[in-house]
Amino acid sequence: MRYRAPEAAALISTDLAPFTALFDRRSGITHILASPAPEILAALTEPMTIDMLLAVLAREYDLADPDPAALAVRLDELVASGLVATT
Amino acid sequence: MSDHDQPDPDQPDAAAISDGGNAVPTRRRLLQLGAIGAGAVVSIRPALAQTAGSVMNCEIPVPDMGHAGGFIADDGSIVAAGTKGAYAPPGRPFKGEEVKRAMAGNQLPGTSYESNRAYMNYIRRLQRGQGGFTCFASLQMPRG
């Protein structure tokens, strides 16, 4: 199963440090994201499996807990919000 | 006798050693995947979103009550009753569930290919303030 982020044109993003606000034009819903959700979305530059995504994140960040199960929970939240699709 | 006070040039710079004894300096930002608190995503739905139960039962009249009796042209606009090439209104409002299925590629009940297309174009052009707009808008939100 691969995870897919929306195309950039579908989202309006605002920095509300330490959060990120994301308006999804497709649903009209505003999401408030805390780390690592914005980083995960940014890393999904193309459809990826969990393992591929974990490898990308591990390259870009110093992962405190490089655990696919933890990443899966974060991805489930993003899928539930409608921000990430599965294919 | 070696001088222990001076740094040994053969050893990596102490500042570059991480906990695992790795000599490569790490400048990447720390990221934690596990949840700190209730999760990483909070969604604020607009006030017009309906609950999952009622979405399927909400209704979309074609056309809305203010234009009752008007015919629907191919492009979804409302035209005078009896206009050639336009479609008579369906006998009843469509349910949210029916429109949702039509959006997924099925046909509205009781319609032909052409009248389905005309009604769906009408529905897609609904604006705030028109009957059925709230119902239609809520069909497009994830998880109702």
C-alpha cells in the first residue's frame, strides 16, 4: 500500500509555529498539524510505502524513534483527516 | 610517554561523536514519530458539515424550491418549462446517498444518461443560499 500526499495546489499552508495550519481546498477543512505531520506530508513527494517513507525521513532527519509502527500511526491520522490517500 | 592533555590528532573531534560512537557529525533536525499527546493532526470542519448519518439522508431538490417547475438544460442551468432540449425536473428531490453514488460514476435513479448529466451539472453549480447546497457540500467532505 502506498501513501500519497495531495498536490500542492490543493492546499494553503500557514506557519503558526510550533504548528502548521493547512487548508484543504478539496474538502474546505482546515487542519492544524504538529510535528511530525507536516514533515511527513513534505516527504511524500511521490506515492510511497511506509518503508520508503521511513527511509526518506531517516535521511532528512535524525529520527528519535525510526519505527514503522509509529510512522503508521501518524499516517493513519493523516489518512483519517483526508490529507493523505492510499493507493 | 604520551601527553594526555593534548587532543590526539588521530581521534575524531569529540564534538562530532554521537552516542553510538559514530564519527560522522549529525546536523539533521531531530524528529520524533511517536505521539506527544493526542496526535499530530486536528481538523476543524466548517459549521455546515453534517454528521455521517444525516449526510446520506439529506436532500437536494432539482431545481430548488424557488425555481420549482423549471427545466434543467444540459449544462445544469435552469430554463423555462418546456424548453426544447432541456429536461423536466425529476419527480422528487435526490437523497445525499444517491448523489454521492452519482458522483462516483453511477447514475441518479430514474434518469437517462443525458438527464443524469444535466441534473448533476445543476447540482455541481449549486451556490450557498440555494436549497441543497449544504447537503451537496457535505457530500464532498471526507468521512461525511
